[in-house]
Amino acid sequence: MITYTKLYHILVDRGMSKEQLRQHAGLASGTMTSISKGLPVNLKTIDAICKVLDCQPGDILEYVNNQSSIK
């Protein structure tokens, strides 16, 4: 599962709100809702966020294996 916890840490560190990010990146409010809920977003969205924050995708998201074991 992909988490966006790192994104929220960057926003706090930079004193930027989710709404400011949304506006600067040109994202729809529904896209920010998806991110807030931990839902997948497309690479175009990730690209726009990275452009605004001048960072790499790995700086804003990470994969977390939520399965205790593979069957």
C-alpha cells in the first residue's frame, strides 16, 4: 500500500497547507481528498507535486507492505 506520510512532513516543514499545494500544483480537490485517504493517484499528479516541492517521488510517498505474510 502506498502512503503519503512523507508528503505531510514536507508540507509541515515548509509551512505549506494542502490547499496551497493543491493550488500551486493545479490539482482538483478530489485528488487531494484521494491523497488524504491514502488512495492511489496517477503519475501526472505525483509529477505535479514533485515539481512544486522540487523533490523526488520517494520524498513524498512510500510503499508499506500491509500483509503479514504472502500466501
